[in-house]
Amino acid sequence: MALLRRRRAPLLSVVVPVYNVAGYLDDCLASVLGQSHGELDVVVVDDGSTDASGEIAERWAARDARVRVLHQANAGLGAARNAGTAQARGSHLAFADSDDLVPDGAYATMLAALERTGSAFAVGAVERFTGEQRSMTPLVRENHREDRFATRLEDMPLLLADVFAWNKVFRRDFWDDAGLEFPVGVRYEDQPALTRALLAADRVDVLAQTVYLWRVREDGTSISQQRASVADLADRVLTKRWSTEQVRQRASSDIRQVWFSRVLPVDMWEYFRAAPTASEEYWDALRAALTEFWNSDTVPFERTSLPLRQRLMGWLVQADRRADLGSLLAWLDQHPGPLPRRTVAGRELVAHPFADDPDLPPELLVP
């Protein structure tokens, strides 16, 4: 009688880029190495840290053979991820940022889904956390309401809004065959890389389970908390442009509609918020971006599927009404809940400060 051999679990490579995160790195690596899926190849890329991050990583490598450390001159997050990916040995690939946490069982759950379905990659839900507080964005909640295995982008086009590298496990052969890599020298490098991945995948496993905890740094030092600079805005516009080119070339008309109305504009409100006190250069660049992406050939910004508050902001930016944008933001801050309503000719309309403006598009009156 032949002896049954236990099938070896897949080797998962986890790439962890590191730059000056000495206060967070121990917790991050502990969460990765403590996963119930133990067949791990953890590639820590020290991207020219000037604090003790490199030494902390080396201490982990000295006591855990699953950890390897690469040291390189500072080249940015995209370059660090690419360097780690080039050295990864696993049949599957994941990413974790060095100030975040991976909940226990996350990798095992995603790998089990891939084993069952043969999909290109698995993606789970993300929660942001500050201290003990955890929250999930409405888009993440909508995408991850239930498990959906071997699904197509045509069936879930809103997945294009999930452009995070770190809440996914990829088959390494899919990653290589699709020619995936991160742009170098630019922020928001996730968006073009993950947009390409979503467009290239024939099937994706979408899981309801939270598989990643994204830290909101209370000191305001994370990249995603620096919206008011021209450089940040320029990188955002550039990565949106690269991603949009891919969608135009490879997506169906239905997916393109969702892209321009629901996905592409989702983070613009942060830049609208920064605009009233930013430089003239910033204001001009913001207006140019709105004209480039949201126009009569795609969808005007006021007709996107964003909440009314954000569509109002965008309309004022496009109309070059900077002082009015400041007034609107102050008014919105005074009305954090449901906006005031009024009834006109039997219709319930929102009573915002520009409700009687003769230039106001009618879409910006409807709740």
C-alpha cells in the first residue's frame, strides 16, 4: 500500500518595504510571521533608512530563517517593492507596508481560496486603524459584503477602486505573465499597477474577511496625509492618467462608465479640501485635472456618482470659484449630518448656499 504524502503548502513571499519606521516595524513583522500559514518567505527591503529600521530587520532575520533583508539606497516605495519582488522565491506573492498589520489567518484564507478556484489573485477587506479605533470605508464595505469566488471584473467593476497592493495574494506566475511592476519615483504607485492587474485577471476571489489593517499615523507623516502639496497632486494626476489609459484601452464601455463616475473621482475631495489655502499653481493644476478627466466625452464631475458634497466642490473648482469653494467648505463643516432640504414645486431639494445660483447644474440640487 502506497504511503499518502502530505501535500506541501504553497510558499508565500511577502515583500515588506521599509523606510524610517523603527517605531512600527516590530509590530508589523510580528503580525506577518505570526500568520497561521507558516510557509513564508519574508523579504524586507530597507530603502535607505536613516533610523534603526535596518538594524531591527536584521535582528528579525537573525532569529527567523524565513526573513531575508535587502539594503539599498533610498529609491522610493515602488522601487523597494520591485526589488523585493525580484528576490521573492514563493509561488505566491503578497505585500505588506512596514507600519501596518496583517490579522492572523489572513494569508491562509486567501491562499485557501486560490487553491479552490485557481483565480489569478485573492483580495480581502481592509480596515483603517488609529489606536483602538477601526473603520472600513463605504467602498470597501460594498465590495466585500460577501465572498465571491472566481468572479470577473465585468461582474464587479467597482473592484477597480481597490488599488491597494497589500490586501491581496497573487499567483506569482500571473504577476510575471501580466508584466506587473510598480512605477518608480512617484507616489500612489499602487493605482496603475493594480489597475493593470485587475484588467489582466480572468478571475479574482473577493473575500468578506478583513485581511489587512492600515495604520493612520497620528503624527501625520504617512504619504496619504500630505494632500496640500503641488508634488503630491502632480503624482496623483499622473497615476490617474496612467490608469485611465489602461482602462480606455482594455475595458468595456460598461467598465469605463463605472471608472469615470465612481472610481476615478473617489479621492478628489481631499484635494478640494486643500485647495482654498493652497498656491495658485496647485489651484491651476487641480482645475486642469478636472477638465482632463471629467468632461463631455466622459462624464461631467457634477454627474458622477459621488455624494452631493463632493460634486459641489468639484463644480466650484471647475468654475474657477475658489473663494466660493472656501465658503462651501465652511458651510459643510457646520452641517456634518444630513444637509438642509426645502420643497420647491413639490420637489425636495437640498438648500445649500448655491441653491439659487443661476449657473448651478440641476444635478447639484437633488439629494
